[in-house]
Amino acid sequence: MNKKLSILLASVLSVGALFTSCADLDSDKYFDDRVTLESVFTDYNEAQRWLAQAYSWLNGCNIEVCSKGNTGNGWGGFNPFCFADDMYYGDRDKDPEFGGDAKDADWASYNQFRRGEYDESVSQWSWGDCYKGIFQASVFIHNIDKLVNNQDVTPGMVSDFKGQARFVRAYYYWLLLRKYGPVPILPDEGVDYTQSYDDLAFPRNTYDEVAEHISTEMIQAAKEMMVRGTQAFKRDAANVGRGTVGACLATRAIAYIYAASPLANGQKDNGSHPDPLVTNDAPRSMVNFDGTPILSFEYDEAKWARAAAACKDVMDLRGDGFNGYQLYTYPVVTVGTDDTPVTVPAYDDGDMVNKAFPDGYADIDPYQSYRRLFDGAVDPASNPELIFTRGGALNSKDNDFGINALVIHEMPQSLGGWNTHGLTQKICDAYYMNDGTDVPGKDSEMNGGDGSERITGWTTRNDVRNGKYPELTTKALTPVSLQYVHREPRFYASVAYSGSLWECLDDPTASRRNKQVFYYRNGGDGWINSFKFLRTGIGCKKFYNPYDYANVGSNGDYSKLRTKWEPAIRYADILLMYAEALNELNGSYSIQSWNGSTTYTISRDVDEMKKGIRPVRARAGLPDYTAEEYADKDVLRAKIKRERQIEFMGEGKRYFDLRRWMDAPVEESKQPYGLDIFQTEKQKDDFQKIVPTYNLAATFSDKMYFWPISHSELKRNKALTQNPGWKYND
């Protein structure tokens, strides 16, 4: 490799500024246009800056974590993967009557996104940026040994740095695999992805090859990091966005669970998708130019066992002062405040109600345990559930593309928000009642109900005052629909139903503190002749903090919002994936742990599945599934899918889950439903009726399984095949 190397990144970070916003970055502060590898990798500070560059593609303005990337948690136009059949963004609607036309090739409206009305040019930073990051990390891996014994740098420190670079390189492959499907694996020494056409003729590897490459690299990275000791398992506050042993093993487990899922594992052949709407034409047409299939046509049950074992590696991880991951919980509250009300008594199931967490919920507040996980109340370095966060742009208070952009878009207009990001009736119905049963009338208007009828009527001021509905604060005395009472705690931490309370406790205007917000027409936050209204009449509160507020009249001002950290990987995901993988097994498998220290026996063991499911249910304040539900593989599969739908709402997982399960053709084609938003408060009974939301689109075509590869990348790599259904050129 040439000793002179062009700096690939548009921005460079110092070690201390690793997680600053993209607007603050300036490579000129640190590097000349060209530098020598020798000068970089014999100097500690320069080498650290190079490593920071490799990380920067995770938290810069061009990939994944912000809305100009293609997943994460920002507002929707540039960042649609948070918005599947559960959550929508209402600004930038294509229809002129709802806010204008979306013609910019860099982004699409929600309806364009859901209809597949975007082309090969939309939001295409991530492919090139991932490969730039892969190259940057590769150069680091092959040169960092030069630093040993320079400036008191020990071999252990260098090993850790190398492991971090290897982790981030494999993580880029994971991001590419999830979004685009199988991609080319480049030579280990790295390839400058800005090279000429003829130098980049790499065909796509198969899905299994990419997943196995991620696994191999993550194991090696974990071993390299472990030399460093405690920091390898839990980074301190200044380094919380760096890779760890747990992040390596968790990413490996996720890649394996995707490789085991129907889309990459024989499509319909495992029998879990009998619906005739689920086709396999697009996946089966994914081949290289020589006709080599890059998705498996044959079902292999052993892939599920491999994924389960990888999850168990994370669950059993211990070492150097690290005592393992656990779900975040908050203790029972006996004396309440505006931001932390008294704990609502949990359902008495005769079992979990009497047991401490994780076997039950006797000693925790399920509402606070879930809400505080996302609203910035928990420091990421001390959060026992957070396995990896990309941080960066997402934790900036003034970033248009991070989590606080989601918050400002979901906040009511009367409180200074954009009032455009909301939820569908489908996800509203998915949340359980507090006893674990379905809400009466669940999906009844959406061709999927059980025949039960919805509850009608309204709360009364006296009933609220007298504690009949302890889940409703006594500050919310204006009547709300009885459809919203006695629901599970995650519902109240996530759903801004009409009449829910927005605390805004730091707002200097008293009338905007502890305010009930309704979405009736002409009510200030309901339907108006502009884009600032909730299309379904149901809002979102996830990631909102009780102290958040916005300057009214200054939409987009994030300075009054609490810092949020993206939960890229959290322990709940590992637990539910473990149960999911075990549930698919018929046979028994012996699989070595990641480091060869033990051998797991992997089978469909109910007690083991409970280890994945029961803590998540306990943290949610819900009883466990019944023995009959655990015994039936098909029933439990549906239960686990619903648990993921609820638990990870708004975290960018539902979009990809629906595709890996091959459920998207059915679920994303269902017409969205919501409330009758054209009714005023005087017609509140009619407002509460469930009706189709026709200005929200719903469809799915085979080409939407994977994102299109841009024409520029296809031109750069003559061996690269396009994803099915998308064009090769203009």
C-alpha cells in the first residue's frame, strides 16, 4: 500500500471529541491533506485520531444514526427505517394538500417510502461510507503494531485498539448486510473504495459468507480487546461509544439470527410462512452475474441453533469486574413527584407479583423502568442493558437528524413541537392490558379481530381523583377514552393517546406544564389545513423526557431537550432473539462457546426460552406466557414477534424484522387505521371510532426486501449486481 494516503474522511475527530456533532468536525485541525502512515502510527495521538476516523462513519452526518442515513431514530424523510406499520412521519407528505411535494432525490415522503416510490438515488450515503469506514479500519489494523513501545504504549493497549478497529469494520459489514443484503467482502488489507472502476471488480458474497465473516471478525476483535481488561467489557463515560467484547458478541448474534431467518434461510421452506401472499421470487432471483445464488434456497435448522448459542455467549459473558448484562429497572416509587409518580400496583398473577426481578416485578416500577431507558434519564455508561450505542449525532441537543429530532416531531404543536410523528391503531392495539390479555376489540376493524367489541365511554374526574385508574395521573382530569385505561406500562411510556399528559416541567410558561393534549379537530393539536397534525389521532411519547420542552414559535429548537443516547443494541434484543431461535428447533445441537471454554446443548427447552422471555415480560409488569403457549411452536412464534413489536417500537428494528421473517408482504400491505380525526370535541364519541387512514399508504413489493444500490456504485464496481426489482442505470 502506498505510504502516502489520502485522508478519506471529510471530518476527523480527536479522541476527546469522538462523539461531537457533525457540524463541529474539521479535518484541517489535525491533518494535512496527505500524511504518511509512518508518522501516523508511531504517534499515539495521531493513531487515536485515525481510529476515531474509522468510528466517525457511525456517528457522522452521512450514515445510519442520523436521518440523512438510513436507519436510527431521527425524523423520517432521510431516515425511514423507524417507520414501518407501527409508526409514521407526517411532514413532507407527497400529497400537496398535506404539506407539499417531495421531489428531492435525497429523501422521500412517508407515502413514497411505503409505496416504494423512491429510486436508486435516494439516501445513498451509507454504501460508500461503510466501505470508506471499512478501508479506514483496515489500514489501522495493519499498521497499529508500529505503535508498540512508543510513548509508553503497551502491547495490551495496541491489542485493544486493533480489536476496536476490527469491531467497527465488521459492524459496517453488518449495517450493509441488513440494508442491502449480501455485499462484497473486501481483502483484509483494505481497498480504497474511491479507486478506479477496474480496481473494484468484487462480486457479492453470499449472505452466509458475510454473516460468517462478521462472526469470525467479531470473535477475533473480542479476543484482542480482552487483553485490555476491564475497559474491554464496559467503557467509561468518555469512551461509551467504543466497541466492547459484549458489542462484538451481540453483533455476531444478531447477524446469525438474520442468517437463520426465513429470508436468508430457504425462504418459505421452514413452514413458518404459509400465507400465500408471501412470495420468494425476489430473494430467489438474487444471484451474481455468473448465476451463483447469494441467498440460500435450502432451509437449515442448524442456523437457528448457531444463533441461539451466539445469544447465550452474550448472556453468559463475564470477566474483569464485569458481572454480565441485565435489563435496566427502576425501584418501586412510594412517594411520587411530577416526573416520577407513585408506582401503579401491578397485576396480581399469583406468581410474578410476589417475586423480585428478574423472576417477577414485585420490587420494580415497570413504567419508569421502560420510560427512563430511552428518555435520557439513565447515563449510558452506567446502563446495564446498553450493549452498544453509536451516540454522536444522536445525543446532540441541536441536531436535526438525531433522537431529539424525533422528539420534537412527536411533541404537540401547542407545546412547540411539529406534531407530525404518530402511531397507527395497529401498534396501539398491540399493547396488552395490564393483566396480559388483549385490549377488547383488538384489530376488530382491521380484518384481524377476535370478534370482541371495543370499550366505549370515558373516564370521569371523580374516578380519576379516587384512584380508579391509577395509571392516569390526577393531573389529567379531563375525560379520556376508556380504551386507554388499564393498559400495560409500556403503553403509557410510548403512546401519546388523545388526552395524555405532557409534563414539560422545565417550561417557563406555567400553562404549558402538565398539560393534557387532545387531537380533536380545531382543538389546537388536531386536524388543521396544514401538515402539523397526527394522521391517526394517536401520538408517540417514546424518547420524550418529562423535562423536555420546546420554544413555542421556534419549531426545531432542541436546546431545551434532554440528551438522548441511541440504543443500537440492548440486552432485551439478545434475550428475545435467544427465545426466538430456540423456539424454531426440533433437534438438539452441541455448539462450542465463542472462546471454546464450554459446549452448549441447544434445543427447544422451555426453561431456556423462559430465560429470554420472562425478564422482558417482568420488566414490562406483565405475567409470563402460559404453559400451553410455550408448548405450541406456532403460537409462541407469534407471541415473540408481538413482544418485539412492542418492546422495540420506534427503535428501527420492526422494519427489518418484518423483512427477515418475510412478514412484510402481509403486514406492510394492510391499510393503516386510526381515529376519526375530522371530529371535534363535541363529537368525541365519533372521534374515538376506528377508521381507515387513507392518507397513509400501505403496500409492499418484492423489490422492497432490500434497499437499491445506487447507479454510481454499480458503475464503480463492474462485478456488482443490483438488488432485484431495481434498475442498473438511468
